[in-house]
Amino acid sequence: MNNHHEHHNEIDVDVILDPQRVEAGKPVSINISLKKDNNAVSLDTVHEKKMHLLAVNDELTWFDHLHPKENKGQYLVEETFPTAGKFLLFVDFKPEDGEPMVHKHEIHVVGDELSEKIEFQPEIVAREEDYIITLVNARELNTGMQTLAFTVEKEGEMLGEKDLENYLGASAHIVMIETKSKDFLHIHPVSNKKYPIYAEAHIEKAGNYRIWVQFKISGKVHTVDFSVEV
């Protein structure tokens, strides 16, 4: 079994894959264990879950958000990677007596079809089903404390925060990843009267970022993505 071991602020994060040889299009089980001085680590519930696992391909064209289930101190989840190539897992958790942490783990997937290289183009409007989502201040993003303000439109009508259902304890869920450094930001929106999805983020580095926004309406979670320059 492939056993990856890393010392991370005194917490050891082990990611074990079964099967060890990960093939595109075939499910793999991911087993994550957290230990501190050889003892299991208890986690706080953050946004309704003990652990968030964000999976992306190296090109940042594919994204998935998973919630591993706790079983005897280990966290288990199954994933199917769509193509061959390099994928990154971001394991996001908060120890009961500590600060939130993100552990990055790399996976190599074998298979014929590689994900396509896509030239980075700013994309500030996303469409999914009947919804049009716009990142209104995309062109003004700089490093430091920034706001991200999104409008959500359906059939010509602007939706408000009350039109969105609670998803993971917030109006939406936002992930930003820088294309080269793979710097990862996990952002949870705050309320705002003007915008249905409104968040504040501290962006440390300039660069090109991919942003994924997940929101829930009528029981269905929608995932849309954006590309911005900071």
C-alpha cells in the first residue's frame, strides 16, 4: 500500500489509496488518518463536516468536493478520477484544540486520456442550467483583504440571498486555487443585502486563480467556476 507520511504542525497526515495504482475512470478508496504523537486527532465540525476533501486536476479544469466519513479515527471516501495525469487532494480540517489546517497530497493517475491543457483566460461569468452567475468585481482583485461579490440571475431575475438554500452552513461555498503555486483558499460567504453570494478572503499572492462556487437551490447543489487575475 502506498503510504504517504508528512509531519505537519506536529500532526501527521497519512493518505492511503486502495488500489494503490489509481486508474482513470475506476473508483479508488481514499483513507486519511490524522495522528499527533501517535494518538488519533479529534476534529471540530466545521461547516457541518469534520473533514472537507477538495480534489482537482493539475490543470485546474476538474474539481470535486468530498466529505470523508469518520470510521474508528480514520476518514474514508471513494473517488473516481476522470483522466490520467497529476491530481491534488486538499485535506481541510480543524483539530479540536488547534488552528484550521490544509494538507496537500499529490496523486498520479494512470490511463490513456490526459486532461486537456487549457490556456488561462479570465472567465467572470458562469452559466449552469438556467442560472447566470457573475463575479462582479473580478477585474479589481488585488492581494490583501478582498471581497468577492457574485450575482445570481435566473430567467432575467436577480436572486437574493434568501433564494439560496443553506449549503454546508453558509449561503455558498467557495474555493480559490492559484494555477502555478496551487495555493489554496477555502472561503465561506458572509451575508450581504446586495449580493446573494458575498465573501471576504485574504489573498496573499498575486497570480491567476481558478475559483469554484457551490450553491444550493431547490435541493440541488450547483458548481460553477471562474478564472481571475489577482
